[in-house]
Amino acid sequence: MDYKRKVSLYFITACFFFSIAHEKALCSEPVLSKGQTIYVPAYSHIYSGDQEHKMLLAVTLSIRNTDMKHSMRILSVDYYDTKGKLIRKYVGNPVSLKALESTRYVVKYNDTSGGSGANFIVKWESAKAMNAPMVESIMIGAQTQQGISFTSKGQAIKEHQ
């Protein structure tokens, strides 16, 4: 077998095994959890242009119970500023979410206390192992005739037992 054919055969074989591994990863069962601490980026403003013009944004933190059978409890939703200083606690007592139920917490458009590097720390728990919730922030703002909206996904930073 000549050199080009060998290289082609190796390449095709590698692609085949990579596609099988990738397909298996996509089809794998979701990881179940009994609770997590989740970090969620949030932006009370962003900068635009060379002169760093501040564009104010309203922030909505969305927490969605993605499990079809089990309820969960939100233990805390804390809002931190760019320097990591706690600004606000949104949850006094635990909040229950039934299967597929959602809730939201809002940082008002004119509240710039968080800054461009603000974040939420969300803690949740469940009596039974369940699909982890979808936690994301949605930012939206408009000035003159310019509008912007975008989302940031939460990331688990601690698994609870």
C-alpha cells in the first residue's frame, strides 16, 4: 500500500472513532444532582465605542426546573458586584419549584451597583437526585435607537451531597 493510501486510511479511521465518541457523548444520560452552587455572570451595564460609553441593562435571572418529576428548593440567590462584594440577597426563605416550574429575579435597568462584572450565586437542593436546573441571566437594554440583548449561562461550581 502506498504512503498516500495509508495516510488516508488512518485519517478515515480516526474520523470514524472520533464521530462514535462524539455521538456517545451527545447521547449520554444527563448527570443527576441533589443540589449545587451555580455561578451566573450578569451585566448591569456594558461599554461601547472607543470612549467606553456605558450602556445600562436590565438583568433577569431565570431559574428553570428542568426535571419532569421532582421538585427543588432554591436556598439562596445572592447578587455580587464586579469586585465580589455582596450587594443583595434575593431569597429570605427557601423557594420551592415544582417539576418544570420556573421563577425569575430582576435587577432594574437603572441599578448600576453590580457593574460590568456582576454575578449571581444560586444554591439549590432536592430530596432526590434530579436533572440540574437551567439557570441563566438575560440582559436587555436600549438607548436612542440602539438596543441590545444577550444571555449568560450559569455554571455549577460546587456539587452538594
